[in-house]
Amino acid sequence: MFNDFWGNAGVAEALEQMIAQGRLAQTLLFSGPEGLGKATLARRLGARLLGRAEQIEQDDLSLPHNRATVADREKLSSEKRNEDPLQFATHSDFVTFAPDGPLRQITIQQSRLLKEQAQYLPHKGKRRIFVIDHVDRANEQAANSLLKTLEEPPDHLILIMTAENSYDLLPTIRSRAVPFHFARLSTDEMHEFVRARGLDQPERRIALAAGSPGLAVSIDLEAYDKRRAAMLALLKVAAGVAAFGSWVPVSEGIGRSKADKLDFYLKVLYELLRDLLLLHEGSDEIRNQDIRGDLEALAAAVEFAWIRKAVAKVDEIAELIRRNIQKTIALDSLAIELRG
């Protein structure tokens, strides 16, 4: 079907049938966990309909030059970003809108630009394709502006939206799109994928990726281990098995690192709490097998209610990320509240 696309064959086949029957919907919503290939399949679909796949693939947001563009824009003032809303368009008829700025949001300026450009006819052929990556990160103004385009899309426009959780979107946006849910790959599929890519430390990557080929490729194991050591120290202090003073230098180190964002640490925290819960309930299917001893000792020291409270507190912090909460304050507060 679609070249070099792994997993979710049902989604790929459904799109193939829509194309073959000439019934491809104008608005598509690809939802599912991070790293399952939602944006990848959007690009493959664009290449199938528009050609010039090598140009469209240049809009892959995981490529170094695109990552650098997004990172550099964080240093700009909001006024400068608003004057030049973020978009990627190596192919003239394939445009990708990605989260922008320190809070990584789809902005009202991007939605307005999309609405304006949607009216332009294709440079070649019959279609233009717009991708809104992480549409669930659209702020309220941007979501309402986007809705106006969805209500009356030009005949030539195909709009593909990606989201981790479709229920984070306005119901009116969900109702105007044909939904496709992406599921995690099976263990066998992940083994096949990792072998085909020739990735190092394959077993560890498979365990940490949890069925996500994109994460298996992109995870920086050295950086992950540093964040995991910090979050393990936090949990030990929060559970009362280590002195609070041991957390202070770790917290200060996190504060000095401008590159590491709070959400990177929260993702690791969720993974550790998941493993703690499984060990607490007698399951061996943990992802961080290499620190099993530390996790078993910690699981023996806490109750289920403590783990549940910890997850709820991390959820609260995750909700505050878009308000630009300081990471050290958030993590210090988490340790204090759980320790109490």
C-alpha cells in the first residue's frame, strides 16, 4: 500500500479504498499516541495524490533542519512569530502547520494563514493538501478560526489533522472530520521494524517505545537515562525513602538546563509510575527492566493510594504546561506534596 509505512494496515487500506473509489474525504483526523506515524502517513498520502514524494518528505518535522527551525523560533518574540506564522511547504501544494513557540501551540495567526491560503488554487493538478500536526494543541482562538475553514472547505482542499487524543478537540471539529485511530504496533511488528532500521540496543528501545516505531527511532537513550535518574530521585524523596536534601542538587541541575523541557520529565515520570503500579500489583511487564531493583524497593515502600495520588498530581502539572509553569517549582512542589 503506502511505501515504507509500518503498522496500522487497516488505516492504510481504508485510505487506499477511498482513493480507488474516488471518495476520499476532504477532512481527515488521524489520532493516536505519539510516534505511530500519523504525520508520516499524511505525507505518504500527499505523495500518492500530488507526486514529488522527495519534496513532501522534506516537511518531516523530525528532520534536523526542521527541528532547528522550530527550536530557533522559541527564541523569537511573540510579535516576530505572529508576523511570520510557522508553516512548512517544500512542495507548493502540500503545506504543514506545526505547533510553534515556547508553549508549542497552533496559534490564531496560523489558523488565519491557513484560511487565507486554502482559497488559492493548486499550482499543479486538482488538489492542495494541508496538514495540521498536533491540532489538539490549538488554542481556543485558533480552534474556533479553524472551524470556519472546516465548515466550508474549498473543493480542491484536503485537510489532514493529527492529534494524540481526538477528545481534546472541540466536538464541532471532530464531527466535521472522518476519524482514523492509530493503534500501537505489536511486539512482533516492533521487532521487525527495529531489525529493518538496524537500531542499537533494540530490546531496550522496543521496551521504552511501547509499540511506537517513531519513539523507537527518536529516543535518545543517554538523555532519557539522565532524566530518568532525576525522576527516580524525585520519587524516592517523595516516597520518604531518601532525604529531601538529596533532591536539592538534582532540582538545581534541572533548573540550569534550558534545553530540557518540563514535559520531557513528565513523560519519564509517567513511565516510572506505570512500572511502580505494575510491580505493586504483581506484574513483571515493566519497561525499565535495567533499574528493576530500585523500582521494586520503591514499590514495596508505597501504597496504591500514593501511586494514584502521584499520577493525579503529574496530570495537574501537565495541564499547567501551556501556562509556562517553571519546571523546578512544579517538580519541587510535587516532591513536597507526595512526601507530606
